[in-house]
Amino acid sequence: MAHLSGIPAVVTSFDKLAGQDIDTVYIAVPNHLHYEYTMQALEAGLHVIVEKPVAATAAQAERMAARARDKGKYLLEAVTVSTLPGFEKIRDWLPRIGQVKSVSCQYLQYSRRYDAFCRGEILPVFDPVKAGGALMDLNTYNLHFVLNLFGKPEDVHYFAIVENSIDTGGTVVMSYPGFQAVCMAAKTCSGPSQCIIAGTQGTITTSQAANTIGKVSLQLQNGQKETFEPAEESRVIPEFERFMEIIDGHKQQEAEDWLAVSLAVSGIHTQSRKQNDIVFPADGD
């Protein structure tokens, strides 16, 4: 990834960026604009790191992936979950808890924007026109947590709390062989936020929500206990270190694996919204 020295503070097109010895752009705009800006950047010959969710719809995400492959560029969704040290420890511990029987992820975070929403002032995070909602925000982290560990589910059902045509909270239930994964998120209340994986031989618990993980605890049926508490640092540091490794190291397969999870999560987003009649303008594309 190119250094930023000598790059002008303001540019007006991705083509101009590409001409400034830049190889990668980070797309951080409201959800409904991810597709448009990503496609422009890819067309200009740039690798793209796009904020979660990767796109408003699964169809958009698939088209973005196809364009990236056609252009020989990487498309990476900025989601911290799988790069966190605590998540790596969960991967290491997972075989020790036996056959997985239950997975739950809860992320409850009261949004100050909900006050405005209740007054009738619709900001992007609660705006269906801008691909908002709790599923596309907080529950995206939960979905990435589960899919990075267990792959695509066999079945998905979303039980949404819908207010003014958008989900302000809800629970995704995903079926896997032998267990279900429950992903709960809400932007209307605060409460404990953590992930729990329970198996026949023990349990793994995080102290924080899926986007930060926090301290990870292992409790085995034989009484053995272990904890792992990573050093304090910004949660985006390991994420961007991974991005640099992929892009600078030309790690095509790792990029494809990352993208595959993003596409699967996007598919769950779209399927879940349709189950609850939550419609985005992009659904008509």
C-alpha cells in the first residue's frame, strides 16, 4: 500500500487518485453509496477496502466482486472481527470444547440517533433509503463472528423489530448441523454484549461484543479454566495490518477467502430483510 507523502489533500475523482501513486482506497460513506463508489474505484484500477456492510444488497456485492476479479484488484470489507487477537485464540480453543451445541452473539448499544428517530428525524443509520438498520450495522459483526468460525448456515430466519420500515433491532437464527447460532442486536437499548460458544466439553466466552472480543475465557467440563486478555490497542490496527499483508503480499487466496465471507454475510442481510419486508431502493437494481 502506497505511502501518503506528496498526495494532495483534495482530489475529485478516483482516476486522479490512481495517478498519484495510490494503489488502495478506503470507502467510508453511507451504506447506500458503497456500491457506486467501489465500482468507480475498481474501474480506476484501485484496490478497495470498503466499510461494512460491503453493499446494500447481495446482488450489488456479487457485482462488486465480479468487477474486482475482472480488474485484477482486491475487494476487502472492513470488519475487525476475524483479525482480533481474541478471535485467533477462539479458533485455537474451539477443538477443545468438543462438539459445538450452541452459539450466541449479543450486541446491544443504545444509539443517540434513536432519540431523533423517535422524533421523526431519520438519520442514515435508521434510514431504509440509505440501507440503514440494526442488521446492517451491529448484527453484521455478529454474523462475521459466526461465519468466520463455522461457514455458511443451512438455514436463516430473522426476527426483526421493525419501526417506520426499518429494523431497530432483531435476532438472526442460523441453523448448522447439530446446533443453532443466535445473533441478537439492538440500537434501542444497552446491555451485556458478548459471544458464547458452548460445546459438549466446555464453553468459550468473550467479555465484549464481536467487534472487539475483549478478554476470552475457556471453561472445560473437567474444571480446567483459561483466560486470554490481549494487549490494549486500537481494534483497527490488526485489521489494517492484515489488509497490508494481503495487498502488499499479493495474497490472492486470502483475499478471496475474506471476500467469500463478506458475500455470504451480504446474502444473509438480503434474505433476512426480505423475510421482514424491509425494502431498500437498491433491491430494485
